[in-house]
Amino acid sequence: MKFLSSAIMALLAISEAEAKLKAKKFSSRTSRNLKEFEMAMSRSKKMQNARDMKRTLNASILSKARPVSNDPEFMRRLVNDDDLYGGFGFDILDYSIKYTDCAAVDVWNDEVAENEDYDGVTVRQRFAMFRLCPTDSCSNNRQYGCSSSFGEYVVELEQFLETMLENVEQKKEAYCELCRECFEEEEEEEEEEEEEEEVMDAAVKKKYSREDEYPIPWPLSSLGDSQRIEKTFYRASHFTVKNHIFSMGLNMKFPKYILISKNYYNPSWVKTHRRLKNIIVLLDVAPSKAAMQDLIDPGKAFTKSQEKSLRKAFDFADADSSGGLRFGELKEVLKAVDVDLEGEEGKKFTESLFGGAPPDVKRIVKFDEIKNLLSRRTYFKIQQGRYYIALSLFEAECLRAAMHMKSGFPFISDKDAILSLRTPSLSIDSSYQYEAAGPFQDLTATSTLRFIDNQDNFRPDEISTLLRGLQDNECKLRKKFFVEVRSNRRRKNKDPSQTTLAKVFVTADEHYLLQYKIATGKVKALLKSQGMYARDAFAAFDFDRDGLLNFEELRSGLDWIGLKMSPILIKEIIVTLDKDKDGYINLEEFKEAVGWEEDSEDVAVGQYTGVPVMPRMINAGDKEVVVKIPHEVLAAIKIKVKKVGKFNNVWNSQGSMSRVKGSIWDPVTDGIDRALRQNKVMVSLGHYAGTNFDNPSRDSRDRLTIEVTDTKGNWVGGSSWLVHVLNKYMPHPARFRLLWSQTQGNNHFYAWEPVPPSDKFVALGMVGTTKKDPPKTSCMRCVSIDIVYQSDGKSTKRIWNTQGTVGKQGSIWNINKFGLVGFVAGHDPPRQTLYELRGERFFLKDFVKFDKTN
């Protein structure tokens, strides 16, 4: 009985604990629902404010304007004097103002006519002309906005500009108010998420303190004095966080001109655990523009092992064993190690190599000269007296308001201080007479602050500058610091060694990258001397024509053009260039490393007439079957645009928490493997998006694909050539590249971009799946680049995005007139080149030139 009683008491205790946990969860959900309701009301209020601003703008301009006779029926409606819609006779919110032209007219003026000192009787008056177009049919892509049901007006140019300027100022104020609300909502959401984490992860005893987080004010005048700046803010080298009560905080040595604001992170907080916010806004400031001095960034001397590595790279670059490098080779090598040779500064630096004289193309630069040049780092300059400061968002908002008040005037009276508010990649606002720093200092500062912010997507040039910023820290400390700081942010706990930062944690400084950089510089110089562009070399190296280079293809290709490179260095090149870590190099990655452009100063550019024929690699049991397609068959191939009528659902956004509904659909097309051999086939070019969750066949928008017909064949007899034509001119992709994925919850989605087999083909669309495995390449086809042209982007329209969801951000776009979908990691429009078909109906021979071998 005693045992039973104890068991019952234990069960009651567990039930009570579960009840408390459920109560907390319910309270959290209720709070979240109330918050969502408040946000919905806030959005409704913002929409109403936008409508009010539009109504005010339209009414203000219309009250000052005079109508120009155009459409009598429409104009009568505009001048209706009844009280409906504020006396306008129509709802001005249904119309948009579209500026069309300006004009200058000489008009009679009584004062001028009475003035005896003036010969004329007229004055020139300037007017702005605009249309009041129905909003639904008004487009910025058309010069006049719309073509029907519009009213045409004229107003004095000064009145028009004043009214538009007032509207812009109102929008700025509304934008600032929106920013303030967003910052407050973000902080409240973080607090709610932390409370929820405490409920769900009660076993993890790691609580973040919010005490003492009120803003610390500082005078704007302190930005005009270097000593006051370094007292107001603190050096990034003193930035440290604490994850364990009895542990020492970690810190690293960073460049002295990188500072942290106490409002972003106060050093006194190190006694408690703090949740770090993202570094979003930086302040680039120089207390005195005139007092700034250009200094050479001090670097480390070469160690014995580094000098040995440099000697190997030098010997590799010295292909003719002349004991040095000629100017053409040296120029490409210097570019490879991030020396900027463009502009006036680049010209001076180049002349300094030749004693101040113009470059001598015949002179040979010896190894010791290059070693001294690289160790002295005379080409890496920083401006003493310039600082980069990480700010809090509230701080940045206040500073931006102060900058607007000082617009057009020195920011600090009687001082020549200059400053700019910016993100790591974008300028937000700058003060009077602001000038940016040199590219080396700017990239080093932004890359270092992004490292402190625990970002892990860096370009190769950013990795090089980051290594210079971290060169005074051991590799182990860098990784330990990165992981320690990241644990205080809302970031995934993934191994940083598997990201683009991998080299930062194993490479002491940039000297260790010189062998790789000089090797790629030599490849670039050799290709240029032979007149081979990167795409030509890639096509020659790509033995199996799959649009990718593996280790053996790259080794054989370099050996074929005369470069004997060690296997270790070739592997390093592949690892460095292979961004998606699939073990292969694609054309874009290859061009980024060894691509070159014609330069009028280069004298050693050879002549090249076409892709060379390389010896084919023979593998055991390898058999190649080449099908020669007769010219009369190719001349009879017709291509026609067809509407897709049936679709299979691939995915929809139901359950993703997105604020927008979206769906992806796979077209149902006839295949070439049916029982009867048909002479025509519809080709799948990718997937399509539906309106909300609906099947695309139910809305009014057409989804198009292409139908390929062999006009020499017929439906009964079919065409035995069609499959060969498709494989030659509309091949399947070589593979698929994952652009982004959504894996939160049970409704997973993976967005895939097809990789064409070579640069002779392009993909018009993309595909999506619900599984992490890449789709089969047979699910779609690419098309010959000869039958397409670059899109002007007018058909590009965002259909769905991940706003409101958790995890990686992405969006779905309509990318061409076919209605095919494109995927983007983020919410910005697609950056890659998009294509449209040259016509709706044509023969393959109209655009494709057939070679003799086919």
C-alpha cells in the first residue's frame, strides 16, 4: 500500500507539472494571437495612412491643375460639382498621377507690359503636364501611363514640384515611423521567443539578462575628435561575451580602426549572459577629412615555410625558366594577390616597380624583388583617422535624423568631419562632402565586422582581406571565438569549417594563399597569351560535355595547355572554387578564377579562332555512339509555343505560416516513349506556379511550353529522329543546384536550379521538390542558346515569399512569358540572366547553324 501511495503521489506531481507547462504554453499562444491581431490592426492602419497620403496628393494637385480637353465623357465626370467624393465627382483613390511632359509658354503679363524698361509684353511660364490614369491600367513601363479612360491636366511646374516634394517628405516620415515600429516589434518578438525557450527547454539553464539595456547618450560633437571617439566607443579587440559564469571571456585582436558602440554591446554586460542582436548598421566616420593620412597596412614577414611555398609558386609561374617574371605574367600574378592595378594609383604602383619609368615589357622581375614587394605590402593602404563603428539600430535611427537636419551643410559646425551610415554592402545616408575609403580598408573593415556578426557567406576576395584583419590571432582562437559568440545569437549550430570560412580557421594569414593565387594568375596569363577566354578553355577541358570539370579533366586540361601542376595544388583549386561543395567546377566558378578581359595596355594577347580538339580520355569499357542527323531532317524540325492544359501538384505553402498562398505545379506533357511513335512532342521546360492553391488550368493566365515537330514524319509512322534532335538541341540538364529550402515543420520544400550541359544551352525554368534529393535530370530540358534572347525583365513578377515563416528566406517568381517559375534565396528579384523564346512558331534552321558533322 505504501508503494502504491507513493506511485499515486508521483503521478499527481507529474500531472501538476504537465498542467503548469500546458498553462504556460496556452498563455504563450494567447499572447502570440493577441500580438498577431495587433500586427494585423497595425498593418490595416498603415494601409489606411498610405491611402490618406495618396488622396491628399491627388486632391492637392488636381485643385491647382487645369484640365486639357481629351475625352469629353471622362472630362465631364471629372468636373462634376456634386458633393460626392469631396466635390470631384469620382473617387480619386481609383486613379494615379503619371507625369508625361513639361512645356514653356509665353503669356501676357500686365506688369511687364507697363514697364518701359522692358521691350516685351510677355513672360515665360513653365508647366507640368500629367495624366490621371485608372490605377489598374497605369504602368511605369509606358511613357504616358495608360491609353484610355484618362484625364489630361496642366499645372504650373513650381506648384507641381512643391506638391510632389511635400508628398516625398510625408513618405519619409511614414517610413521612419514604420522603422521604429518594426524595431519595437522585433525586440518584443525576441523577448517572447526567449520566454518560450525557457518553457520548452527548461533543462537548459541558460537565461539571458535584459538588465541595464537603456540607451547611453553621447554628444554628436564627439564625432569631430579622434580622442573623444575612442572614449565614446571601444575597440573591437575588447569585445567579448560570456557563456559560463566561471569562464573567462574570449576576445581577439582586430584592426584598431574598428570600434563597437556601447549601445550595441556594453562591456559591463560580460558579467551576465546576453542575447546578441545582428550588426546591421555601421558608421564610417572621419573626425577631420583634411587630417586623414594614407598609411601602409603593416603585415607579417615571410616565415621559412611561407618563403619556400612562395618560391614553388614563383618557379611554377616562371614557365620558361628565365629566373623571373615578365611584365605580362607579373601583372596577372599581382592581380591574383588582390593588388589593384587600375586607375591613377595602380599606374603609380606599376611604375614604382620599374624605378618610376613606364613598364618595360621585356624586363624580367626576379624572385627577391617580388618577395620584398609582397612583404612590404605597399599596395595595401589605410587612412589613419577613419573609423568603422558597429551601432545599435536605435542609435543609427537617431543619427540619421541628425544627418537629415544637417543636409547640405557640415555635420559639425566649424569642423570638416565626414560620416556615412551604411550596411556592409550598401550606403544608407552620408554627410556633406563625404568620400569613401579605399577598397582595401573598406573591405577589411566590413569583412571583419561580418565575422564578428557570425556571418558565414564570404567571397574569395573577402576571405583574403579577412585573413589580413585576423592575422594576429591563432587559427584555433578564431574558431573558438566564432563559435562562442554565435552561441549568443539566433543562428544554426552548424560547423563553421563546412562554410566559406573554412580557410580562415586553418590559414594563418594571406601569405599561405599565395601559391594558389599565383597559380591561378599564371593560368590566366597563359590563357590570355594564347587568346583563349575562360569559356573556351572550359569547353576544351570538359571531355564528357556535362558542363562540369572534375579533378582529372582539370589536370589533363592544364597539362594540355602546357602547365604541369602538382595534384595537391589542383585539389586546392577545386576545393576553393567549388562553392556548392559537389566536387565539380562549373563554368561560372571557372570564369571567376581564371577569366580575363581585353586590356589596351596588354601586349601579349594571342589570337584564337575556336575551341581546340583535345585528345579524348579513354576509360575501360567506354563506348561512344555518335548519331549523325541528316540535314534534311534538321531543316524539317518545327518549334511551336503551346499552352499546357494539365498539371500535377508538387507543393503548396499550406502550413508554412507564410502570409501569402502559393503552389508549384508540374506540367503533364506527352513523352516520346509512347506505344506509337509520334512525330511531335511537348517538352517540359520547368515548373509553374498556381494562383494561391488552385490548379493553374483554372485561372485566366496561360502557362506555355514548346512543341517540337518533325514535319518529315507523320502521326502514324512517327519520327525516329525526334529523340536525337531533342538530345542534341534540347538536352536534359547536367545536374541540379539547390538554391534554397524550407524545412520547418512537415511541409518541406526544395528549390532547384538546373545546370545546363554547356554554355551553348540555357534553362528557361526551374523545378521544386518536397524531398532533399536532387530531381532526375530527365524531368525537364534546356534549349539551345541560339533560339532565345535575353529577357528585358518585364515579365518578372514575384508570386510568393517566405515572409512570416521561420528559417531560410526565399521567394518564387514568374520569370518569363511562358509563366515558368524561378526561385531566389531571399526576397530580391532574380539576378541571373533570364531568357525568352525568339518566336511563337519557327523552324530550327531559322536560328541554328548546322555544322557538317551534326
